[in-house]
Amino acid sequence: MPAVDAKSRIELNKVQKRLRRDVGSAIADYDMIADGDRVMVCLSGGKDSYAMLSLLHNLQQTAPIHFDLIAVNLDQKQPGFPEHVLPDYLKSLGVPFDIIERDTYSVVKKIIPEGKTTCGLCSRLRRGTLYGYAQDNRITKIALGHHRDDIIETFFLNLFYGGKLKAMPPKLLSDDKKNMVIRPMAYCREKDIARFAQMKAYPIIPCNLCGSQENLQRQAMKVMLQTWDRQFPGRLESIFTGLKNIAPSQLADTDLFDFANLERQVESSFKAGIAVEQAGLEVLMQ
């Protein structure tokens, strides 16, 4: 990290404290990390995963429980990928790490036609590789660098394009029931992470597989949310709070709420009310 003046140091400490508080709150609210956990920090080389590693490493030093961290990067053999950057950085931190080498880049380029979105297949291949590594190395928690804005973006993507009220949960059990995924930065704002990463001068590695796909639906969601954040301060906070305060009876999902039996509930309540009134009358007549 480059030398900074006193004012910049104060600003860095302020942002770091806010992010650390948010991470600590998310970990506590969703019981993400327990004593003795072996946490795999998935490090992509982007600002979010760098920040997550830094914040978890910092919390590890002061947490009342003991947990281990191991940073893991998946080298997908993308052309021009600077293989030395992450190992050099992680060695300077003194954090245990491992680099997994899998040529998923060639697979994606072979299967996905030119100009089409590659993120779906790429993420599935990446997830399968990381899940397998976790099983082979006694990993108890897999930490991903998704933040609050990612969660909100995913909510609107599913709402606008999938017809579902669905987002990214802060804690998730994988479909095979073998891996526990956590998102420690679920409460963190992207603009705080971006500022933090800038001040820390992380050696960012851009994704040249999908990073240039500007017409992605997610990018449209990001622009929409950034516009709202500028024009209506507090709106994103309100949306995220809404994701934590769900009233199934006020929606329309018959699998989540028993609308069919409402009449029987009314009848039962009515009969109970009559019984109470009769009991009261009997007491008065005695």
C-alpha cells in the first residue's frame, strides 16, 4: 500500500471501520462463522474479493473465536492473466493460499457463441471447481465477495426478467448439501468497497472474459440503482431492509401462505369468539 497523508489515513480508517462493522453485523446476524471454522476466501483479483479478504483477516485478529482463513484463486487460463500478481500479494500478507489451475476459459469460448453472455456457464464451472476443492480440503465455509448492491441487483434481475422475488441469501447451503456458502459483505455498500479498494491500492486483475460485455442485464440494473442512489438518497437502504422484512400474507404465493384455508380460519375465530362470549355470560349469571 502506498504512503498516505494524515487526511487520507483518517478517511481510510473511517471507511474501514464502517465496512468492518457491516461485516461483523452480517456474520453475527446470520451465524456465518463458528469457532474452529476453516474459511475459504474466494479471491478473484477484483476489488470485492480483495476487500473481503482484508476485512476477514482483520477480524480474525480480534474475534473472540478462532477460525482459519485460506485464500483460493481459480486460474481459468484466460489469455494475459498475470499469474504472479496474486501469489506475490498473498505472500506479502502472510495469508495461506492456493491457486487452482483449470482451463475453463477454453471451455466457455468453445461452447458460448461469440457475442453471447458467458457469465452463466463461467460461473457454473467456477462454482463446481471451488466446491470440489472445498470438499477435498476440509473447508467448512466458502466466503464469496458479493455485497449489498449485488444482492439488490440480483433481486431486480429476477423480478424484471425471471418473474421471481428472489435474491442472494447472505448464507446458503449448496444444492448437494455439502458446502456452506457465506457472503460476509452482504451489508456493505459497493461505493464504500470501491473507495476502500482505491485507498488500499489493491493490484486489481480485470476479467477479460466477460468484463467487456457492457450490455449485460446486470449492468443495466447497476446503472438503475446508481441513478436511484444519486437522486433518492436512502432508497437502496430501504430496498435492502425490505428484503429482510417479508410478509408472505401480503403477497400472492400460495406455497408460502395458506390462502385457501382463510375462510376456515375466519369460521374458527368466529366460533371461538362466540364461545368466549357465552362463557362470559355464564359467569355473569352465576
